[in-house]
Amino acid sequence: SDSARATSLMNPSGSVLVHELLSGPEGCSNLNPQTGLPPLVVDVGAHIGWFSMLSASYGCRVVAFEPQPHAHPFLNATVTLNGWEGRVRVYHAAVSDDSRVRMKMVNRHGWGNWDITEM
């Protein structure tokens, strides 16, 4: 997008909001008094992991769900290159609010254009 090119940020407005949330008093440095663990960020539809990695960079634990197979090499490489294997878990899966629904990925339009359909 034009804003991404102008700022060199993947999603400038979203990145600013996430930065404000994660760096504030209730952010990633706020450890749970019972467990001693930082907050957990769940990234549903992580794609290449921009918000997952931004969250991990602040010290949060992250669970990232991404069903598109082309995104996984990028997600996994970023986790490994940053040494965040213990902080970020990546799942090659779609997410639903109904456990009875089974989904699959269908490539209808070429590389990077995947749809989720019910099985």
C-alpha cells in the first residue's frame, strides 16, 4: 500500500495501535503475578506474522494461527532467526468458533489467493 511504502511499516495504523497496547503499563512487561509469565497474544490469521513478531519483540508470548501454506516458511523463518522458538508457537490451521466445523484451504486464484471452505 502507499502508506506501507511511505512509512516502511507493514500496517502503519495497526502497528501504532499494537505498539501503544504492548508498550503500555498493561503490555508485555506486565507479568502475571501467579505464573510470572508475560501476556499471551493470539494472532488469528497471522499471514507472515507481522503482528505476531511485533508482539514477540515486546516480550509477549504468542500463538499464531495461519492456514495459508505459502505463509509458513516466512513465519517459521522469522521465529527461528529471532530465537523466539520458546516464545512464539505457529499453527498451520484455520480457526472457528464451532468445533463441529471442519475447514480446508482451497487455492482458487493462484499463489497467495487461498480461500477457506467447509468440508
